[in-house]
Amino acid sequence: MSEITQNDIDWLLNLNGANGVSTAPLITEKPEKKGSKFRIRPLRWLTMIGLFAAFSILPFFLLIRVSLLTHNTYGIHPWMALLAGMGSTVLFLLIYIFVAFARAKRKKVVAKLSLYASTLMVLGYCGYSLLYLSSMNAKTEAIQSVYTSLHPILRVAITTVTLADNELLITDISRTAEDYKRWGLPVNESSLHFKQDDGFVHAVDIRTKGHSELRNTLVEQSLRLMGLYTLRHTGTADHLHISIPRGK
């Protein structure tokens, strides 16, 4: 048997190439990345979800806030003030949609369609809010029947809250002097539940009894962020009083 030489061993191990240079792949350790994808991706998703939620809610708050600001600061009639809020909301949506499609080639077409879409959405939403109150959100049929006597901005605000809480229940809107007499209470002439000089009722009560404090707090703080005045009445007739702030 012939003796195995060093050349035979090198050939078997494939350590030498044609020019005597090692062709064996060098095994190197890859540097460990500081961050992992599993740590970065959830953060990105949470950021995207947060931004989407913020931009989804902001138009509703902008609609009410601008309407109230215009109404209280300049004493403009409720309908005109609501139009100002609607206009600001359409402008916001127009910019939002246009930015989302900023890479589109036909920008004029995008702008035109964005304007039409934004206007129709705001008009449709406000029209629904002003004219309709579900029986699920009214304690009695009498309350449902006087819904259109409520201040227009307040109607839109209440409808906005029902989008997040479909169990919201209106317990009182309009009152008369006879109501106070029937309850055995002195007539409160300054009550915003009476029709005001502009022909609208400026206050509404919603039920808080039977709901968690977290829910009641969220509803109250949301309405305050919109610019409305709120007052919690506790006791046997636990409810949240919501009204249009009195102008300066």
C-alpha cells in the first residue's frame, strides 16, 4: 500500500486552489445588530395606528371647536357658526387627502376629487346629526320629538359622542315653566333648557347612572375638549349636564 502524502491530505481537504491559495470559505461571525426587527416593527405599527386614530378623530373635534369659537367670540348665529366649523373641517380633510396622494401625477384631478369628497362627507355627517336622533339614544319619544329644538352645534357634538358610545342616553332637552311646577320645584328662569333668544335650547342632559366612572369621565372630558360646558349632577338623578358656553 502506497504511503499517503501531505499533498493527498491537502487535496482531500480542498485547502489548496489552483495557485496554491486556500479556497476554503472563511467563517466569520456576523456582527450582532443592536436592534431587532421584532423590537422596531411593533413601535412603527403603534405609531401608525396612533396617527391614524388622531387624524380620524381630529376632524370631529375641529368641527365643534371652531363652530363654538366662532359662535361665542363673534356672537354669530348658530347656523353661520356651524358653517364656519364645517368649512374648516372640509379644508382639513382636503389637505389631509391631498398630502396622502402627494405622489399622484394628476394633482389637479386629485385636488378636485378631494374637495368634492370632503364636502360631501361633512355635509352628509352634519345633515344626519342635525335631523336624526335614534330612539336608542332618547329616553322617551317626547325627547326624540324635540331634538330639533336643540342648538345645532350641540346636536352635532352629541352625535359625535354616540359614534364612540352608542349607549349614550339623552334624559332631558327642553323644559317649560309647567315642568318645574309639576315637579314641585321653583321655576329656574336662567335654565338653558328653556328656549333662548336665538330660538334654540342650549342644554341637554345625558344619563351617567349605570355606567362606569371611566366611561363617564371619558365622555365628559371629550365634550370639554370640544369646548362645551359640562356639569356632573350626582345623587338619585345622576346625570351629566352639557350646555353651550355663554358668550362673553
